[in-house]
Amino acid sequence: TMDWGGLPIALMVVARGNTRTLIAAPKLDVPAAPTASTLLFHVHMAGIGVSLVRSGVEELAYLSLARIGMVFDASAAAHKFGLTVGDLRLDNQTRAATLPAVLIRSSYVIR
């Protein structure tokens, strides 16, 4: 489940034959019976960046993720995984790029 600007979204991967589809839908809160966790794992990172490079010569794109949180909770009844990303940015790094910022999702409000 991700929380972007107050809108909780549930992400599901559905398998149909050899095709996997990622579905994003509004999260519906369903109360679950309390269970004892056998494994509970939390990770919080300030950020991570990944570059896509062609033949070690030219950087094509740069993906930046900030304020990342991951939770894994395993019990006898269910396994749950949660991922939150505070800010996301994808930049076109090619020299001919007229619009270098391809995708920006920021939780900060600039006034």
C-alpha cells in the first residue's frame, strides 16, 4: 500500500498465464483478525538513484527515489509487503533532450 498525498493506493500483481499485470486501485480497509507475526521487517532509506547507461558511453536516464519505506510482515495466516515513496523523479539525460524532466512526483508543495 502506498500513500501519495492522502490517497491510499493498493498495488497488486495478477498472474494470467505467463503475463503479470500490475494493478493500482484505491485501498479498501478491511479489518483483519490480529495475528502474531513470525517475521516483521522495516526499512527506511533517505533515497536511491539509478542511471541507465548505453554501452558505458552515454547516460540515457536517471531515476531518483527519496524517502523510501518498506515493510514486510509474515505470519502463519498471511504475508504482507508495503512500499512507500515520498518523491520520485525520472530525468532524460541525453544531450538532445528539450525537456529533461520526464516524470516528477513530489510530496513537497512550493508556493
